[in-house]
Amino acid sequence: MVRVGIRFDNPPLSFVDESGAWVGFDVDLANALAGELGVDIEPVRVDETTRITFLQEGRIDMAVASMNHTRSREEAVDFSITYFWDNQSFLVRQGSYSSLDELMGKKVAANAGSSAIPSWQEYTAEHGGPPPEIVEFTDKVAAVQAVRDGAVEGYTEDNITLLALAAGDPELALVPGGHNPVQFGIGLPVNDSPWRDQVNYALQALWQNGTYHQIYDRWFGPGAAIELPLGGAMEVWP
């Protein structure tokens, strides 16, 4: 039995639907990985603040939890090869801002523990802007509502998440571009290279046999509720 940390609060990557079922791209990928590895999985609820600590504490064996692979996180846990590509921008009120630079120095929202926080701080410093005022949220819906209410000027997160949260709301818009390229990897315990290799080989097999692309198209391909063209190619070793 492999314990897999999966988020429950991040549609369309992983969330609980109206029937109470755990669904999403990461959920389907975790199940496909289990099949490729020949193991059963025990899903464990994690969020942005627990997905790393659970790995460190040995409470999960992997985290398929929309985790951006960064150097700072590499100091805490290991990662698989990249399996998802995106960027981080801002959700704003329609017509309020048209570029990232216009948001420098404004009060903005971000998820607690998100890589968007240090990225936005670095972006504004590199572009000569004043230090940002960042309000941290643990509830994405509340962060979006803060944008609607004018309590913050924008909400920064992965573009796919922002598109999902804004779906069907003409009063919200995504600022073009991005301040932080996103490369999701599966979080793994440190210093266990045989396990990391098994996971990487399984990912590559799913890519090569077309299973990955079927899952991706189901959630982000033409006709999906949230369309996002595939942003990269998985590393495949000979």
C-alpha cells in the first residue's frame, strides 16, 4: 500500500465534487501511476502547507499535489521529473489591470505556502517596484471573493487554478503573462533514489503509452471545462 498525498481543494487538479468523490487531473494521474507501479494506494488529504511536512514526517510516500518544483523545496523533499507545465499570474477584476507591472506595490492575495509569494517578491524587486503587500489565504474561494470585494487588487496562483476559479464569472480576468514558470513534480521523501527512480520510470511509461495524454485531454484538452494547451514535454530517458 502506497500512501499518496493529494489535495482536495485545487480544482481541476484535485478536488471533491458534488457527489463527494475525489476527482481531478492529479487524482487520475495518481491512480494511473499506481497501476503502472502495480500497487494499491491510500489517498491522504493534504494542502499547500501539509504536503511537504507529511513527506518529511513519513506520513505519505509521495505527494501528487500540484507542487511546483523549486530550489527551496528541493532542500526539504525530493521531486520526480516534471509532469505539468504552467505559469503564475494574477486574477483581477475585469478592466482593472492589464499588466503585471501595474500590480506592483498593490495589496494582493496569495495562498499560504505558495511559491507565488517569493516569486512575486522577487519579480517586483527585479523590476524596481515597491515591496508588495501580500495577504495570505488558506481558502481559495475566500481569496477570489476578496478580489471581487476590492479587499485586494489581485490574487496570484497557478494560471490553471485561477482559470478554474474564475470560470463563468465575467467580472474576473486573468492578467496576461506570468511572473513564475510552474513545473509540477511529484514530491518524494529525501534520499530514496530507488523509489524516485520507480516513480520516474512509471511517469515516463505513462507518457510513452499515451495514458498521460488521455488524462490531460480529459481535463484540459479541447472541449474540457478548462482548456490549457500542453505546455511541455516529459523527460524520457533512453
